[in-house]
Amino acid sequence: MDLLEAIDTRFSCRSFSAKPVDADVVRTLIEGAARAASGGNLQPWRIYALTGQPLAELKRRVAAAIGDNDPRESASTEYAIYPKELWGPYKSRREEHGVQLYAALGIPREDKAGRLIQYKRNFEFFGAPVGLFIAIDRRFGPGQWADLGSYLHTLMYLARARGLDTCPQQSWGRVHGIVRDFVQMPPEQMLYCGVALGYSDPSQAVNHIRSPRAPVDEFCAFFGFDDMQNDGKTVSASTQNR
Ligand SMILES: Cc1cc2nc3c(=O)[nH]c(=O)nc-3n(C[C@H](O)[C@H](O)[C@H](O)COP(=O)(O)O)c2cc1C
């Protein structure tokens, strides 16, 4: 699979098959994603990778701690996942994402219990055989947090290139204390997100969501390109617009 296809076919997988991922492959992905660029080459990411019995035990502890509660209400994160109040167009994008997700799952808007059950699937890594955690030294700022995004996405595309699927999960921040204790994360580190890794279960409709994106002119201001042809020669706007 080439890079363009890997980017185009990546999606947030929310139902994995039980098929295991080879330990060498996991290691290669984690190592390979470190080719991501980082400011000053600080490589500020710290990764914890779990599978098998340790993963099962972590999931068990998290489920026991959550019980019947809704972690979105009962548990706080170490950093604000979203601003308190979102504004346009971000607010409507988030709402549309929820509508698309729960429609694919067949969970009606008023079914709060059904939505909670689905949300809690986050803490099972959606059934993935491998769970990763990405952490950062809490002394770092926005520059290095952005580098975590580079690492995360390089990892997800490398996984896709090997036919694997992923789901990045900030929701793990709701149970950061349990994760911290379990992986013995030092106090100076904080959890950024989890990443579910495995093979998608294609029989699940939730895995067929194609999330929309805003048109390019909504988020990019172009300067000078109207006057350029593909070969780089400047042409008049009137010729270019014909
Ligand atoms: C940093 C990050 C954290 C995310 N956290 C969650 C999460 O906790 N649970 C979840 O189901 N999806 C999570 N997502 C997935 C987003 O909802 C998803 O990327 C977005 O809706 C676009 O869909 P796509 O990834 O399928 O293209 C997260 C994505 C990113 C990049």
C-alpha cells in the first residue's frame, strides 16, 4: 500500500477483530513512527504498549473503577480535551460527528444508556488486541504537544500501510490515574491519549463511517497561486480563470 492510500484509507476503527498483531510488527510501528519530525528533534513522545494479559488486567481495573458511572461526568482529565464551550464551525462539526457515529451504531439520540455503553467501549480499546498510550513530560508546551500529533499520525499511517487499523483515544485521559499506576508512568509525565491497534472488523457498520472534511477554501488562505500555472510560469488571472 502506498502512502496516499494509507492516508486515504485510515479511519477511526471502533470495532476490532480478535486477530492478534505480531509483536515484531508492533515494535516496528512504534520504532518507525519515531521518524516523525519534532521541533529541535526533541522526540518528546513516550510510549507504553500493552497486549495479552497486562492489557486484559488494565481493562479489568478500569471497568471496575468506572462501574456504572459515566466517566465524562465523574472523572476529570489532566488537560482540557476541548475548550469548555465550542464555537462555530467546530461546535457543529462535533455534533455532526456524534450524529454520524451513533446513527452507524443504530443508537438513537434519546438512548443515553446505549450511548454510555458505547462510550465505555473506549476503555476496552474497542476490542483491539493492542493498546498504546502516548505520554509527554508535563513541562513541555504547545510546540512539543504538536510533535505528539506528528508521532500519532505517522504511527497510524504506518499501521495502515501494513493493513492494520487504529483509533486514537483521548478518552483514556478520563482514567489517567489508573493508567499511570498500571504502566508506572513517572510523575513528570502526563497521558496524552490511547491508541487502539489491530485489524478492523469489517462486518460492523461503525467501521464504514467516512467522516467529512471541510472544503479546502474554508481552512486555507491561498496567496499568489491564482497567477501560477502548473509549470510555475506566471499567467494573467483572466487566462487562468477561463
Ligand atoms: C487525538 C485524538 C483523540 C481522539 N479520541 C477519540 C476517543 O477518545 N474516542 C473515539 O471514539 N474517537 C476518538 N478520536 C477519533 C475522532 O473522533 C476522529 O478522528 C474524527 O471524528 C475523524 O474521523 P476519522 O478518524 O475516522 O477520519 C480521536 C482522534 C484524535 C486525533
